[in-house]
Amino acid sequence: MAKHNPGDILTSDWNPVVGCQRYSAGCRDCWWLDGIMPWQIRLGNLPKIVVEGQPTDVEARFDPAKLRPKKGIVGVVQHGDLFWDKVPDATIDRVLDIVDEVAAEREARNRRRQEGRPLDTTKYVLWSKRAERMADTMARRYPKGVPAHLACGVSIENQALADERLPHLLRMQGRRFVMIEPMLGPIDLAAYAAVDWVVLGSETGTDRARPMDLDWARTVRDFAVARFIPFFVKQVGPSHKSPVRTLDGRTWDEFPDGFVK
Ligand code: SF4
């Protein structure tokens, strides 16, 4: 479970839409397509019609009651990419309508809470490799800026993809973060410093996982530390089962203000 995995930034996730298609270098050994998807089908948690290359709406999950109990830091559509061009705009809106509805209920409860009772600070995070569509969608849906209960991330693997995608991240008004996983090359984020969080991780999961040079991670760490940007390292080694989480003798488990796992 994500909550109990110290290398995961999420407390839990919610996946009303599943499915994806390999898109860039980091997708080569996609953990979802190659691992979670066939396993969940075998368990009967996903219908057998789920296949690579086609998004599937899991109707039973399109229900605010399924999202309401999830608290902390909740990943929205982790089992795919919500901004993949095969996912219709109407489906994206359906997903975000439920997130906004449940967040509004929480805010109302926070306003009514008795003095001394803790605030419910639950945050919903989305991240995507399809940065241009994500930024376009957020601008259309939230012309005054992305609401505070949402954080938008863009996933990158190397410098070329950073330069292609991160300008779109910076078009989004609101809480935004960079997800570098799997890190497949050195990345200089100097042109993209206006972000609220940097998360980094090596490739894991298969015996052909491409190794991450620790100096690549150090460069990103030094960038984040110098600018007081919260920095989180998921893992730096190739093993998912025995993750190495320390970089130069310590772990990096920083979250933006108000994010409580
Ligand atoms: S974008 Fe993510 S979910 Fe989609 S194929 Fe690539 S790694 Fe897998």
C-alpha cells in the first residue's frame, strides 16, 4: 500500500480510467502495462477487455463514494495517463468533476469543524507525460488557476523531454511539480525553477532497468536545495523489492507545505 511505502509520495490512488500506450523513453518497461494491468486482470479487479492502447472507463469507480474515503495525498488516474489523446475530454471532465465535488465537501466540513479539530488537508495529484494537453485542459477548466486541492505534475526522463514538456508545466497556474522518473539522463532544471516540488526516482522493476548515475540525482538535489524547493527521492537503485533510498547518506522525503501523506 502506498501509505506504508516510504518511497511512494502517495497515500492512495483512485483509477476510474485505466490504460495507456507507450509514449516516450521512460515507457519502455511500463510498470502498469507490463505488471499491474495483467495482475489486476488475473485477480478479477479489472475486466478482461482492458488492453494496451485503449483506455477503459471502470464505471463502478466513477462514484464520489469511492474517492471520499481516500485521504492524505491521493493520486488521480495512476494506472494510465489521463491526458493521453485517446481519453476524451468528457472523460477527463468527469474525473475532475468528482475530484472537485469531493474536495468541496471536505472544504465545507473544514469550515464547520469544531475549534481544535484538525483540518483535512487532503490533496489530489495528477501527473502526465502529455504536458501540452494537460496544460490546455487545466486552462480550459480552471481559467482562474488550478484549485488548491489539486497539484499538477509533468513527468520527464531526460533533458530533451524536460525542454519539450516543462514549458507546458509552467503554463499551469497553481501548485505544480516535476516528476523525474525513471531518470535516464542528466537534467538541468535551471530554466524551470518556478515549481513547488521535485520528485526523482531511478528505473526499477526489471533485470534490465537502466541505471541512474548518482551525479544526475545530485545535480537535481543541489538545484532544489539551493532554491528551497521540497525534494523527494523515491529510490536511486535498480531494485523495486529492495529499494535504495539514500543519496549521500540520507533520505530526501520533503513535501510541499500542506501535503501530509
Ligand atoms: S505514460 Fe506512464 S502509464 Fe503510460 S505507457 Fe508511459 S509509463 Fe506507462
